[in-house]
Amino acid sequence: MTDLSIWPETIKEAVEQMIDTMSEEDKMELVNTKPDSIYRFQYSLVLLICGWFGLYNGNKALLAACANTRKNEIEHIIFLYDPEKASVIIIEAIRKRLRTDLKVPV
């Protein structure tokens, strides 16, 4: 059985956990990826986040946190029930945090 207590409940917690496990090479690749090219990570980082953080297995708190970033009601519902779309929110937050930490201009 999965230990639910290790699942992050907020985007911030998820970002911190991912950054702690990423190699410097992976961090730099994400930092240097343009926002509209995040889809490149669809079959690697997205699936890792969904599995590791329980998005496929009922981590409703993190799904809700990702959905709450959407102002449009339909998008909110989609992100609430689509783990892969929710994980993209986390990847975007990781990228933003890394760029801020490294003082990379927007």
C-alpha cells in the first residue's frame, strides 16, 4: 500500500521535492526550455510526477492545488481530474523556481 503521508499536498511542496531529486543537468535543461516547449517533458517528467506524487492514485489535495491555479471554471475541472495536465502546472512551477533561484531573466 502507498504511504499517503509522503505525497506533497501543495505545489510548493512538490516543487521542493522535485528540485531536491533533480540532477544539475536536468535542472539546466528545464531552465533553458521555453515555456511553450514544456510538452517535451510529457513522457518523462510528467509521468514521474504523476506516479511519484500520487496524482494517478488519489492525491486529491495536490490535484486541487493545481486546479486552483486555473481561473476558468472549465479548466479548473479539467485540471482537477487530469493528473497529466496537473503535473504540467508543477513542471512550470519548477521551471519558474529554478529560473528565480538562478536569477535568469524572464
